[in-house]
Amino acid sequence: MMLPQNAVILSVILLLSATPCSTSSENSGEDMDNLKDLLYTSLQSVVALNDLVTTLTLRVADLTLSLAQTKADIQSRETEVDKLVADTRAGLEEEIAAVKSAAREVMIVNGEEAGSEPSCARVCAGTTGRGTTTWNDVTSNGVKLSVDISQCGFVKVPTVTTSVEGRTNQWRATGLAAVYSTTTESFDMWVEGRISNPTGGNAESWGWNVEWVAVGFVC
């Protein structure tokens, strides 16, 4: 709280009035000088105190503004975080809905075994690869291949569609779409070439490989 300058001056005046008069003019002058010094010192103290109070008031005002700005920044960040969470949740819900919708797009009318829940239907596809397919000679002009589909995770025998891909001569062969002994984990292919014989490593040199699509239930 600021100390009123008038109160200090009044106190000094009262002090002067209460001071007994001295018979010595020299003492009276000395006392007056002392009182003047006291008045001057008091006024300096008041000014210094006022400056201090003003400085503290400005600092408090600055701190108040800083706290207000900090609070506003925090509220703004909270709003941004809330929006980010809401957008992320909405995006995840859309992706989940898309996955569920895609699952419903696979419809199995019938199969080798009794059906399961529609949501368990899956499509799985693959290839044995041009440089990774090894055919086994089974006749003088015929080859056989077992294809692994275990990674599909079928729990019931799927429906399999095949084709033989390669660099040459597969168009002359027979059995390119013939599927044998299908299980949940594999199926067999028998291919014969009377004009272009695939045995003796020819099928591998021609890059013959099986491309397949299987549709079945995984649960």
C-alpha cells in the first residue's frame, strides 16, 4: 500500500510544533536543519516506496497476462488434441466399417463342405513362381505339381481355380485348369504336353508355374 506524502509532511509539521523553543538561536537552527533532513529523507523513502510498489504492480500485471496467455494456449492445445482424437476415432471407424463391408462382399453359394458364417468367407490367391516351381515327371509326356495353400488358413475345403503361366508352350498343354485332391492345405495339378513335352526339366526351362485363386471359409 502506498504511503501518502501529505501524511509524512503533516507528521513532520506536528513534530516541529511539538519541539520546544530553544533560547539559543544556534541550537534552534541546528534543530531545524535536522528536521529538514528528516523531512527530505522521509520524502525520499516515500518516493522509493512508491517506485517499488509501481514496479511490483507492473510485475504482477505481467504475470497475470502471462498466466492468462498460458491458460489460453493450454485450452487451444486441448481443443486440438480433442479434434485429433475425434478424427482418429472417425478414421478407425470408417476403416473397420470398410473391412466389414469387404468381408460381406465375398459370398460362397456352395462348396465341397457345409458352409460357415458369411463373415468367415475369404479369398486367397498366389503363384508358385517362375523360378521356384519344380515339376515332377509322372508319365512320358506328363508332369505333376503339388501346390501349398496352407497359409490361407482354410478350415474347410475351398474352391480352387488355376491357370499355368509361363514363357512358352503352355498353350499347347492340357490339364492347365485341372485340380486334383484339394484339401485345406494343398491341391495337385497334372499337366500333359503331347506336342511340346514338359518332362525332363522342360517345364522349368519354359517358366511354367501355377497361378491360383482359392475361396473358402477360415472359421
